Amino acid sequence: MAESIKVVVTGAAGQIAYSLLYMIAKGDVFGQDQPLILHLLDIPPMMGVLEGVVMELEDCAFPLLRQVVATAEPDVAFNDVSSAFLVGAMPRKQGMERRDLLAANVKIFKVQGEAIDKFARKDVKVLVVGNPANTNALICSKYAPSIPKENFTAMTRLDQNRAQAQIAAKIGVPVCNVSNVIIWGNHSSTQFPDGSHSAVEINGSKKPVPDVLKDDNWLRSTFVETVQKRGAAVINARKMSSAMSAAKAAGDHMRNWFKGTEPGKFVSMGVVSDGAYGVPKDIVFSFPVTIENKNWKIVPNLPINDFARKMLDTTAKELEEERTEAISIIEA
């Protein structure tokens, strides 16, 4: 069996981590032949709760789980890790403005970026789940200059999964029959869920989703708005933000990063823009990517119509504004 890898999960006493840790320890993320050492990070007041989480992990008797380290110290948590799930963040609460969320979180991710820079492996794969995820990932990367920018990503897989499920329900097929749905831009209400390049398998053959739906108006209105507002809808219903679905998406994201994407399929990840599709550089923007040998690559040359161009520009503008504000907060 392979040598154990160290995986850190921050906010490890929280609700998302509670579902995510089970998936990781069970082998759903890194594979059934990959032993793990889990590093669990949370703030000092949560150490009692975290002790209970450790007990439960022990009581699950996972064959792949070699050790669990629970800590409130970033230098311990990030030491020699190969994979980092940055879940811990100030949670979004009902009625909270995105700007308030940004101010509360950028300082957290500056500290974590510095710790990653000092203590993690230089090939560590970092996934930021805590919102605002795109800008948190950008700040984290900026304070970890010895780690390649390509190794910092933000999670838009939850939005992709939501979009995939909406299309599958509309057509009336299993969700696994729908592929190549794209989330462009920010994990916010400005994101652009794009079904125009997606495919659906019906009776053993793949067909473009727009050709099957024959309803461009739905794809540009109801579909987009439903996915954009899904997080808020969950908060309104649960009085808490998405947890189970967010954990599933985080596992999906990291599994593809380590294991690759299937031939002919791509997934959405928030990555540092290189200017592709006319998106401004140096913002973390969600693109369609393929992954091979743990390296992602933006899918090139997809046609962008006028509607899509407007949507991409809107979400990019928001990310530029977030970047400016985040840097001003840190430098204040």
C-alpha cells in the first residue's frame, strides 16, 4: 500500500467538515489504496467539540486512517500536508452583506497562507471552501509566495453540482447523465451557470443539452437564477448554510484534482486567471478545466456569445472589486 499522505481540514469542528471528514477517511476522495493522516484545525474554543470529532473518527475504524492530529496551531496543522481543505471561515448568516463576510475572512486567510508557505509541502493542493472563496483563495496565494499560484483553487463545484442537478431534473434523466456544465466567475450571485456547452446521455448517445431542451430562455433565466440563488435558498430553509452538499462538492473537487478528469469531460474550478476568455488576470475566477497528473488546464476555445460575454464581464468586475477591497483591508 502507498505511503500515507497528510491532509488538513480547517474549521474541522464545523458542519461541513463533519460530512467531509467521513468522505476523506473512507477513501472516497484520495482512493481506496491511499492511507491518510488527518490534521484537524480549529480555533481554541472549539477544541472540546473537535475532541468529540476525533473520537468519532476513531470509532468508525476506517482502514485507511493512520492517525488524527487535532490542533489550534497552524504550524502543526499545515506541517508537511499534501492536500488542504480550507473550510474554516466566518460563516455567512441570514441578512449578512458579502462585504461584511469579506472583511471578516481575509485576515484569516492571510494567516493561513503564511502557514502554508512555511510548513506545507511545496506541491500542496489547496482548496478554499470558506466564503468568499474566490477572494479568500487569492489572498491565501499572495501570502504563500513559495507555492505555485496554480496550487490554490476556490470551490465552485457545489454550483456545478447544483446546475447539473437542475438540468437533469428538467430533462428527466439521472444526474450522472449530464456533463460539462460550466460555472464561470465568482461563487456568488453574479456567477454564470452555463449549460450551453453541456451534454446529456439519452438512450446511450450523447446530445447537446440545448438541442434536447429546445428552451434557450429557460437556460438563460430560470436556470441561471436558480443556481445563483440556491445558497441563499438553503440558508432561508435551514437557517444555516449548505453543509452536506458543500462537503460532497469539496470531495468531488479534490478527487478530480488528484485523480484527473474523464476523457471528454471537464469540471469547474476557481483558479488564478491567466487572461483566458478575456478575464482580467490575477483574480481567482471559475473556469472549465481538464485535469491530468494533478495539473489543471483551462478548456480553450469554447464559443462565447454576447449573453455569455456580458455575464462573464459582470462577475469578473465583482471579483476585481473584491480584490481591491480585500487588499485595502489587509493593508489598513
